[in-house]
Amino acid sequence: LDWLAVTWQQEDRWSHKALLRRIVTSETYRREARSTAEQRQVDATNRLLTHATRIRLPAEVVRDQALEIGGILSAKKFGPPVFPPQPDGVWQVVYNGAGWRESEGEDRLRRGLYTFFRRTAPYPSMLTFDASSRDVCQPRRIRTNTPLQALVMLNDPVFIEAAAGLARISLDHSSEMTEAITHAFERATCRRPTEQELDYLIQLSRQQYEVFQHDPEAARLFLESGMWNIEDVQQHPEAATLMVIANVLLNLDELLVRG
């Protein structure tokens, strides 16, 4: 820290951008959270920073990452706050009858930075992932791990749309289910799936395909929940099945935790 402080003063001339760049491009910052037995023996408390710590992504980044993986995150900058999708009935102001007016077009899928926040009714999915309610100044967010977070990832309208986007991209890549699943996995995790992981996902896809094949209406409704244009889909069961796989991938621990 002493060296970093002196370098920031003398070389970076108090530039915050230069300081942040120096930190995030350092070998220490980029280390993985996985540690070897030798590292744990030599540095059990990680005092020497032999490995990184496992830290879940901030609430806004969890949402933005899912939308980016799904290929639907808007790159639009600046402008007034937006009102992305959220469950009905959350934002009720009884004293003036105001309601949550969901934004249209690409404004629905802008970065979490632009989401409208009301202290009496914060955006629910971000609050679940420990975003501040903004009632008081909060210098550091307290990280929690609750079942509600998994439920948000699996059921929140925004993450359902992100799963639909990832499924569309994967189907465009290949109409063959195994290839499409592999592509979705690689896009989400930036690595190829192991044989065991791929076998599990293929087994899940077969189970879901059988369900949707016997209930085409359920497949149609599921696709529509992800804002998928039904007219563009030739095989509803296949598309809905891949959307389920994408939903599972977006809920993986390695996507939500840095390291």
C-alpha cells in the first residue's frame, strides 16, 4: 500500500483513472480464487495474496452481465432514468396513485446504472443482491447469500429475457441441440464444458424437450415470457428447451462470483 500510494502521487499525478488501471491490471488483482495445496500450506490466511478471494458481483453487474451474455444489453449512454421490467405490484404509491411505467424499446434493457430508484420501493432484484436502499450513506455493501437470489435469477423478467436472448444466439449458431448447448455454455462461461457438465445439460434438455413436446402451449407461453417473437420460431419445443438451459447457465455460481 505504501508503494501504491507513492506511485499514485509521483507517477500517476493523483489520477484516479491511472490508479484504478494499475490495480485491475496487476498480477495480484487478476489471480484466481482457486488455490493449490502448496499455496494453502505456505499462506493459509492469504496474507501474501497468493490467490484471490471469492466475491459475488455487485447487483448492477449481475443484471448487466446476464443481459450482455444474452446479447440484448443496450449500449445507450446518458439520459433520464429508465423503468426496466419488474414484478407487478411492487411499486405502489398509495398516496398519489403512481405506478411503475415500464420503459419501451432499448430503454427496458439499459445498464443498471440508469434504473430509477425510489427509496420507499427500491428495484427488487437489485435489492435482493444487496444493493443499497439509499436511505442512508453506505460506504460498503454487506454481501449476503439467500435463496431469494436464486429465485430472482430463475424467475425475474429481466433474466428470463436474457435467457431467451442466449437461446436465440445459440440456435442461430447451430440447430443441433448439443452444439447449441455447447455454444451457450462457452458464451456464458468463456470456457468449454467438461464432459460431465455437457452430459448433465444434455440430459436436462431431453427431459425439458419431452415436457414441451407434450405441452406446446407451455412452450409458447415460456417463449413469450422472454419476449421471443413466436412467428420467428419454427420449433417451439426446441427453442423453449434451449431457453431453459440458458436460464440454468445464467444461474451458475461461476457467473455470479468473481474468481
